[in-house]
Amino acid sequence: MLVAVTEAVARYLADQSVSADDPYQRVACPVNIRTEDQKGILGNQVSAIFPRLPAFPIDPLNDIMLSWQKRSESNASKKYRL
């Protein structure tokens, strides 16, 4: 999913002739926070992550690898926050 969002953002910016100061952009991405024992219970339990994704067109395989790397970096940084 993040790869599709990455490509969509890159294409949108290119189509609009927008030049970003930073070649990476943060996007809001909804995340289900239910635990296994909460499956089937009514009501939404959703949070968001804000991954830093490339805002430039790249080939699909590199897109997948770069998105995975950035997500991993984001997850790793959360482990060390106070």
C-alpha cells in the first residue's frame, strides 16, 4: 500500500509541476490497532503512522525497497523515544 501511495504522491507532484524542498514527504497512513482478542468487537480502533516517503518517481522494485527501509527506520526510531 505504501508503494502505491509513494508513486501517487510522486506523480501528483510531477503533474502539478510542484518542486518540493525535501525529496521526501510525510503522509498520514491509517493503522488498525486492534489486538487479536479484540477481533469481531464493534467500534473502530484506528491510529495513524506518518512514514517519510520519497516524492520522486523511481522504478517499482526500488520503490518497494525504499518504502520498506523508511518504514523500518520509522519503527526503529519509535523504540527509543521516551
